[in-house]
Amino acid sequence: MQTKRFLLSAIILLFCALSVFAAEKHFPQKLSWKADKYALEYKVEIQSAAGKAVETLTTEESSVEVSLSAGSYRYRVTALDILEREASVSDWTAFEILVAASPKIEAVAPEAPLESDGSSLELPVAVGSVTAGSTVELVNAATGKTIKGSLVLTGEAAASGSAKAGSETAAATSARFKNVGEGEWRLRVTNPSGLKSESASFTVKDVEKERLAKEKAAAAAEKERLAKEKAEAEQAERERLAQEKAEAEQAEREKLAAEKAAAEAEKERLAKEKAAAEQTERERLAQEKAAAAAEKERLAKEKAEAEKEARDKAWNESMQVQFLPGAGYALSFGNSVLTDYAESSQAPNLTLRLSYLPKELSFGARVGFELGASALQFTKLTSYYNTTLTFALAHANLLFQLPLVKRRLYVTAKAGGGLELVQKSVTYNGTYSGRDAPKDAYFGYATAQGGLSLFWICARHVVLEAGADVSHAFGDDLPLALVNPYLCLGVRL
């Protein structure tokens, strides 16, 4: 079948119904398809859904009118060319003939309240003989304005979204609308067959609007009551203030008389107190003299103890010998030879430092020197051999410590030099495991070193240092720059 050349689109407008007065109302039944410009005429075959032949028609048009009873059918179209040969045959297309009925509006509430938003309406109704494709409208009784809505079906139709097959027999229990205003309205329901029904007028009210009006009136009455209460309260306050003023004036006169009598009694009391105070002062001076002698003795003793403590403190602050073991993670730069031997240009290392800072400057900075050593290892593993480069570094640096927190936290700058020893080891494995490995090779290089760190005196004998050193080895065969961040915890002697 040449279905690509002959695309059919069946437009089925097939309705039959009984009118309100029990008289049949017929609707046009028409099958149509896309025309084929090479076809002379078309043969249309109609069968029941079970495949029983119902009717066969021929036409030169791309549509045909039929008159069938309600039920399920299928049809196909065969295009005949100028020699009456079958040029193409379409697939079978199913369709239904439904029984058309007018909607039955059985009940609509005489009054319907708008929802709280003041424009939405859910209207309880009882409407029969409808389908999921039926439309519902509100019609304004005064202006004829219409508002489209949606029906809420019941039973099987509500669950499946369609009416019973072959008829318009579903029922609706409510209709929903938006943007509805107050006034007289009628309900109009139209089935897909075009049959429609319209209800009697009913009233739509904005209950929320009435409630707000009542609340506004109540608020006005409350405002008037509060104003009256305020006026009465102001009058009562004026009377109270006048009474309080009179009572205050009387109390003030009585108070002045009492104060005069009290002043005379106070004068007599002060005379007695003066005599007693003079006696007490003489006794106090004698006691203070004895206490001063005792205080002098105590201060002399405290002075001797403070001088001893100061000497101990000065001795302790002048001794700045630290022993700091720790660890870091070395990073190598600028050496293409190393990358041939090592899997990575990074390696963990161990470090050991001994510093001595004997001199403290006037602004709190300290100067001294540091001896240190560190060890790290780079490895390269292949399927044939393993290569190990072991580095041992020894250095001596001048130190300068600048205090961030006095005698607690310092930033340390260092510079100096040292010696770098390198051991190269090679072992064979895999297919070369039987070979003798070459002897280890050793190299020695002079290095320059510098660095920055934070130095914290945690407790009297505990110190913590975190920083990074940079060292550069001078050698033609293995020039190497290392950056070594580290963290050390040690003791202060």
C-alpha cells in the first residue's frame, strides 16, 4: 500500500440524538480524506467494528456522506487511477456514531456565593445527558455577557474523563468559573452535538464584600465609642490632677515644717558626732602608724621576691634554644632530570631543627641562627625497573624573628646555606629480575636556602613552627630547587 502518497485524515462529525419533544434530530455524517491528484475516483468500504461489511460507496470527491445508526465502525479508502486500477489503499480507520441528547439542567441553586477571592464561583448543579466534551457558560441576564467554565462530572465519566461510549449520558454535580461578578446569571450547557439547555436566572453574591461592609460599620461604631471614652478619661484626668495638686501643696507645707524641726535635731546630732569623730580619728591615726610600719616590712619582703623573680624572668627570656622535629611535603621545580627518575615532583619529608636566639633587640625582635636537616625520597616504578632518589639536606641559617604578639608569636625570616647529598638506587623486576642491579650512585651539592615561618611559644617549654623553606642545589648534572612546607612541634630549653 502506498500510504506515504495517500495520507488520510478522517474527520468524523457523526451525531444522532433525540430532541426534547421525542422527535429525532438528524446530524450530517461525513467521512473525508486527503485528495490524491492522480486518482480518478475513490472506493469507500465501511465495516462494523467486528469486521462485518456494512456499505461500499464510490465517489470522485475526497469525502462522502453516510447515514449510519449509533455504534462502532471502521472504513478504508481505495484510490482508483484512470484505468480503474487500485493506485493505493489506506489503512482501516475506526470511528463511532454517538446518540446525541440535549443537556438536562435539573437543579441550580437560586443563590450562589463567590469564593473568598471575590471572583471565583463553584456552582452546585444537577445536569444530566452530558459528556466530558460538553461546555458550560454563565450568561448575564442583563447584558448577555458570557463566561466560560468547566463541568465536574460524576461516576465513571469523572474517573475516566469521558462519557459512556456511544451516548451523551454522563452527569455533572458542579460547575466552576473565574472572573465572575455579582448579579443575575443563567447557566448554559452545550453538548458536543451542538444541543444546548439554559437554566432559569439565579443570583450571585459577594458574601465576603457584605462581611467587610459589616466590619466597616462595626469599626466606625467602635471608633465613636473610643472617642467618647477618651473624652471622659481626659475630664477625669483633669479632675484628678487638680486634686493631686491641692494635696501636694498641703503635703509640701507639712514637709517644710518637719524639715525645720529635723534640721535643728541634725545640728545637735552633728555636734555630738564631731566630738566622737575627733576621738575616733586619734585612735585611727595610731592604728595607721602601726599598720604603716607593718606595710613597710611587707614591701621590703615583696621587693626582694620581685627582684629575684625579675632575675629569673630575664634569664629565662634570654635563653632561646629550641629543638623542633617535624614533617613536610617537598615540591621540586626546574629539573627535567628528576622527572626522568621520579613518578612525581612531590614527596613527603622529615625535618629536624635546632635554633638558638641569644639576642633580643629593643623593639622585641630576636636574632640568632638555626641548624637543620631533612630527608625525602622520590621514586619511579616501571614494569622493568624501580628507581629511587634519596635526598639528605643539612643547612645552617641566620634567623631574624619579628614579634606579632610580644614573647608569644613571631614571624621568622631565615637565610643561609648547606649541603645536599643524593643517593640513586636502581632495582630490576619483571623480565629483568635476573639482572644484577647497578651499584648505588652518590652525589653531593652545595645549596643556598631561605624561608619564612610563624613561630609560636605555646607554653613555657613547648613551641610550634609552621612555614616553608626554599633551597637550591648548585650542580651541573642535577640542579634542583625544592620548596618544603613543614610543621614542627618541639621543646624550648
